[in-house]
Amino acid sequence: MTRDSYEMKPNRLSRGGSLFGNDPQVQLRTALRANDFATFKKLVSYGAVDLEYVYPYPDHKTCLELAVSEPNKIEFLKLLLQHEVQVNRINETYGAAPLHFAVENGNLEALDALLEDDRIDVNIKSKGNTALLMAIKNIQDLDDDRERELDVYEEMVERLLKAGCNANSPDLKGITPVYSAAKQGLERIVTYILDYSKDPVDLNLYKDIRGRTARYYLQEAFPHLIAKFESMAENEQRKKIIDVDKLFSYLSRHEEDIFNEDFKELVKRNEHRPMLAANNGMNTMLQLSVDKGFERATLTLLNSGADPNATCSGNTIRPIAIACYNGYCKILKMFIDNESTLFDPVNSESLVQWTVKGMKSACKNPKADFKGCLNLLLTNPKVNININHQDIKDNTALHYAARNGDNDTVLELLRKGACVGLYNRFNEPPLADINARTLETFLDECIETNGERPSDEDYEIRIKYSFLVYPNNSLENELCKVPLMDNSNNNNTVKEYEAILAPETEALLYMTRNEELRPLLKHPVITSFLYLKWQRISCLFYANITFYSLLWLCLMLYIILGYGVDKQQSKSVEAINVLTYVGACIGLILLVIREIFQLLVSPTRYLQSIENLMEIALIFVTAAILCNDSASESTKQQLSAVAILLSSAELVLLIGQFPTLSTNIVMLRTVSWNFFKFLLWYCILIIAFALSFYTLFKKGEEQEDQKAPNPNNTGQEEEEEEEFFEDPGRSLFKTIVMLTGEFDAGSIKFSTFPVTSHIIFIVFVFMVPIVLFNLLNGLAVSDTQEIRADAELVGHISRVKLISYFESVLIGKMYTQPLKCWSCLPPSLQDLNIIKPQMLCIKPLAKRISLFPSFLPQYRITVKPNQNDRIKIPHPELTGKFGDDYEDIESGKCCFEQCQAFRLDRKIVKNAKIIINKRTYVSEFDEMKNMLSKYETKISSIESTLKKVLQQLEAR
């Protein structure tokens, strides 16, 4: 019988129908608690269980820890020890070893079994307490059956001391076993310590927080035992005993000088090696020394060979991260100078993040120098930390600095290349918390000159864009990746593509949604970046407009000249109809392909656009026109009307995406939306008037019967008159028409209810055509003036949205935050990409629209204002990696250089000059201010000297 097929009968086990459940691990625990040793032994002997398995809530213990925590489990415990389970393992949940569980639960049998094991470490600590100290402390918590339990704990103390437990080992507060026993008045335990301690017990070394030693409490409770302790110390050798507990005690009591003396003494004896790897259950000596800010102690430990990266189970934070979090600049420098120090992330957080997060407590620690720590981490080439590293919440150091409101740190991180557009798990970029003035200051710093005079021919303006570069788009990342167009490694093509390309306008798109940051879109750094991006995608934009314009023209001509026309036409017109029909069919096929591709790239983003929904409707209507020529005349007329309206509206929206025309489209959209919102609320009033008119002016049956016949009426006049208030639908339509001022009051029959109908009609005329219609007109004027007043900003916003949309289609939605209208869907559906852009043949287009790292490898441009605003792109040393882009730029074959003569817009250059001049003026002002402050200091010193002289003269 194999292990996987055994069954449970009277003496057999089963995986499926066991009394204790299906899982062997559960069977093992159940057998332990049911005292079923036979089943327990068989499970262990078959090897079907993991004896080191930690059971989940509510236990959080291994089988050994459960056995020592419960009474009458000695057989189970011995069996586990025979199978050599870990006896010194620290439980992560409780921070205790099996020895501590046995003492805590008063399990004397379990303690004996553990102490008989040769592997047991009797001095292992749980939260700073040895098993001996824990046993003595537990006595003070005894209540009901104190006498019986006191005997158990006293026996535990005796056996632990006989096993070699250190009677001098203190806890984190400096309390020792003899201190605790003397304070509680436990003479028997004090006697055990006196009789069985292997080392002399020091009564004066360890002090509690009130400065009281064990001698103080012994003097009060058992003064006759003090002489025995002193005689024990006299009989020992004069050689000074230095152990781990003393060293930890020195550090805990801030006695750095004594620690250095004793540790150096150990180094002379060459006995310091075991001490370096020791811990007190919560810290290593190096961790504690760094946390206390002891510079000399830390230097002593590092020079003595302490591992700068060592941690313990109670504290998994490396010492260098502790130094960064507390802002200890000098200690951090010691770790950087140490050759063995690791600078990898600690608990998924980089050292820069630890430093920035620790700045919250800077005011509480006078030793803290966070600016110095940050400068060391960012400038020292040995450290080489990724400034855009994201933790488990996807936060970067810039997120934390911005959240702290530390503008100086934000500026420093931005200067070192921190990206402002990385989103965290809560879909927030660092821009969400960065102050607009701080960001503007940094943008001003991104514009520099070469130091020449503005009138010189070689005068240059340099603009940097490093803050917009995603980590995956960096030059460093590119140099270690397989080239994008290299087909020799097809298996990794998709991964490499996703690692290299990333959307570059996500940060700017967020700025368009933030009212505080939105005005910064007019800054020359942002506008020049948008200018470069526009030149990269303009060819695609113009191609799209050209293609759609031809489709619109063919469709219009076909509808007007050929569709639904039954009369005989000339041959030239028929030829035009054939051409327009073929052109419309080809255009429809291309339009369908374009829309299907956009839909599959990002369904959620595609379906939330009204423009895309209009295009879907246009596709169906155009297909019905082109594919169904046998439809009825009325159907053709309706399809033609809808197709003309949809296609023309789409063409207007497409042309309106052009930056110079975007203001008009924004005005159209804004006014239309505001009208709709106001009318949606005022429609209650309009519907009320419509129903009132229907009630007053409808033609009743009785009135029709009582009406005298007109002998001169032929019946044709009645047919020509249309009753608008015959039903609620017609009444509502007539009321909406009347909203514009088209009353036609002569056709309304006021004679039925002359007083009531006239009053209601006058109220309607006053409230709706006069008040409401003029209110909407005033609203439209206000919106239009507001948009025109900031037409430049509106144009930049439209350009950002257009570029972002192109990126989302050609690059993919890697960094785009989820849309609010789809928030109810699972995240997998919100970020669904049925096809990846890199799976198709548009990879060259995707790379061509990106600026980083191929087109701008150093993330900046150089503009020569006195050479017709010519743009010069700095090249890196290694240009062979990037291939075609560099060849195009050098040889003048680049589309950007051909079409735009490689020049920056003059208005952008002018704005950049204004910022440079302003900064120069501010610098001169600061210089004058500094000179005045120096003179003020000199005058103050002269004044104080004169006072001293006068005082001496008066004294004489």
C-alpha cells in the first residue's frame, strides 16, 4: 500500500474518509488534541505531514508548539523530538520559542523533555526575556491556586538554572532574574540563583528605569543573602566577565562609552566574534546601536567585522534602513564606506523611501539630518538607488515627499529624475499632492542656458524633460533590453516591448484634470514637450483626417447624386456615382477596421467616448445605405438624413482636434452640455406648461357635437388646420417650439376658457421665452467669454488629450488610471486588452510617436534662439543601440526635420527667455540682499564693540 492510497480502518489511515478530516495536517492536529497517539504516530511515521507546518488562525503554531502548550502531551512531544523538529525556532506571531511556550503554560513535563534535547538553547529570548526570567515574572500573575502553581514555577526555575540558563541576562528594561525575584520576595528562587548560577551574579550592574538595582531590593527583603552573593563574586577570577547581555544593557541604557571600552576589551581577547552575531530577541547589537544613534559604537562594531546587513527574527529591517529612517547622516556614511553593505530595497522599500518616510519625525530627533542622508543616497555613485522604485503600494519616494508637504525634498527628488506620473495602488500620481508653486519652481529650473550672452550667435537654451520619463522608458533600461525591432528573440518580444514603451503624457493628462496644476500647461517646458510630441504624431493625425474627409465626400456625393434617385442620369453622373460608391465602400471598410482595433485595444476606454458611439452608429447607417439599394423611398430618405448628420458632425469633431481650432469645439461642447444640464432641471416647468395647454385647449367630444355646421365650408380648411394640443405629445412639441419665441398665438383657441387660458399663457411667455431663454443665452455668453479668455490653455488641454488618445491606441493602456464609469467592474475587466498593439504591425508607429528614449536619449533639447530657433538634440555616447532614429536625425531624413525644419515655435522660445530673465533678476536681487545682510552684521558687531568700550570707560 502506497502513502497516497492508504485508508482509515480500525488501524489504518485515510486521506478521504478519515475521522479527523481530509487534510493529513488537520488529522495530525486533531489526533494531538484528542490524545490519539496511535493515529498521530502513524501520520508521522508515514511521512504524509509537514512537522514544521504552522497552523492558521486561531492557532498560529506548529505541532511542537501545540504539544508544549497543552498538558499531558509528553508522548507526542518526545515523538516529535525524535524526528528532530526545530526546537529553537521563534514563532513569528508570538515571538516565542517552544521553551517559552512550555514556561508560559506551566508545563513542567514539556520543559523537562525540551531540556533533555542537546540542541536546545536555554538562553534564547522571547521579546527580550529568557525562559528563566519569564518563569519568575509569571509568578507575580498567579492568583487563585497560587501555592500549587508556585511550586511548579519554582521547579522550572531550578531546572533552567541547572541546565545553564544565564542568571544575569536582563530584559529590554534592564530587569534581571535576581532583580525580579528579590522584588517579589521569592527567597527560594533567590537561593536557587545563588546555588546554581554558573557565573557570579552582579547585583549592581543592571538598573531599572528608576535606577534601582537588585541589591536595593535584596537589602530590603533578604539582607542576609547579600554576603553570599559578594563572596561568590570574590571567589571568581579577577578577569572581567563581559557577556552579550551586558553589552546590550549598555546600549539600552545609553552608556555608549562603557560599551566601547568593554567591546574593545573583547576585541583584544579575540572573543568578540560570537557577540557580533548575537541578538536580544528584538535587535542585533548593530541594529540597536544604529537605532539609538550611537556613532562611535556603530563604528566600533563595523570596524570589528560586524555584518552590516545582519538582522534577526524580531527585527528584519537592515541597519542601513534604520539609519535612513532616523536621519543619521554620519552613520549612513559609515555604511556606505563599508564594502559589504547592500543597498537593495528593505522590505520592498528603497533607502530613499525610508529616508523620506522618516522625515515626519525630524522635529523629535535633534540628531536627524535627513537632507544630508538624501544627498548621500542620491549623489554617491556607489549607492546607485532607483529613485522611482515602487513599494508594495506602488508608492515612490516622491509620493511620500509630496504627501509630507516637504517642498524642498520634492524639488530635490525631481532634480534627480523622479517621475511625476507613476500611479500607486490608489490611482494617484505624486502630482496629486505636489504644490503648484513648487512644481512651477522646478519647471523654471528645467530651463537653462550655456552661459553665453543672449545676443551671441552661440547662445543656447536647454530644456530638460527628465521628470516625464517613466522608468521603463529610461535610457538605462533601454541599454539593457533587447532592441524592439530585433526579431531574433521572438519569445521575449512582447515582454521587451512592454518594458520599453510607456505613455509619456499621462502626467500631463492628470494636470488637465487638476484645477491647481492646469495653468502650468502653459509653461515653456510643457508646451515645448507638447510641440515635440505633436510633430511626432501629426502625420498620423493628418492621415486620419484625410482618410475620413474622403469617406465623407464620397458618401455625400453618393447620397445626393445616386442614392434614391429614380430618374435617368447622364453617363458622367453615373460614373461619379460608381466612383463615389466604391470610395465609400473602401472608406467604410477602413473605418470598421480602425474602430474594431480601437475597441479591442481598450474596450472600456473606447465605449465611454460619445464620439466613438457616433462612429459606430455611422458605420451601421452607412452599411445600410451601401448594401441595401432596394429599400423603400421613405427608408432611403431617413437613412440619408441620419448619415449626412452623423458624418458631418464627426468631420467637425475631427477637424476641431487641430490645436488652433480646438477652442471652437470646446465652446460648442461646453455650451451644449451646460444647456442640457439646465434644461434637464427646467424641463419639469416646460412639461407642466405643456400639460396645462393640453388640458385647456384639447377639443372635447361635446364641443365638437354642439358646434354649428358651416354650409360654406368644403372640409378642406379643417384638414389643413393642425391641432397641436390634441394629445400630450403634440402639446409638449408645440411648447418646446414656443420656447424659442415662435408662439403662433392666432391658432390657439382662447375662447373656451378665456380668463384662465390667457393668464397661464402670459405666465408661460414671461417665465419660459423671456426669463429661461435669456438665462440660457447669458450662460452661453459667459462660458464662451471664459473659454476665449484662456484660449491658449484650452488649446494645450485639447492637444494633451489628443496625444494621450493616440498613445493609448498605439502603445496600450499601461499606466492609465481606471475610468470612473467602469469602477463597478472587476479590475481585470477595467484593464482588459483583448489585443496588444505590439502583436500587430504597428510597432514601428508605436516607437515613432515616443520621444523617450530613442528620440531624446538624454531627455532634453537644446534651442539656438539666434539661429532661427533651431533645435539640437544631444546624443549619448552609445548611439548604436537606437538604430534608425539616430540615423534619421543625423542625415536629415527624419520626418520631423523635413516637415518642420527642426525648429521650435517662436512663442515658446520667447516665454523661455522671459523665465530666464526673471530668474536672473531674482539672482541679482538676492545678491544685493545678501550684501545688505552682511553690512547689517558688521554694523551690529561695531555697535556691540562700542557698547563694551563705553562700559569700560564708565567703569573707570
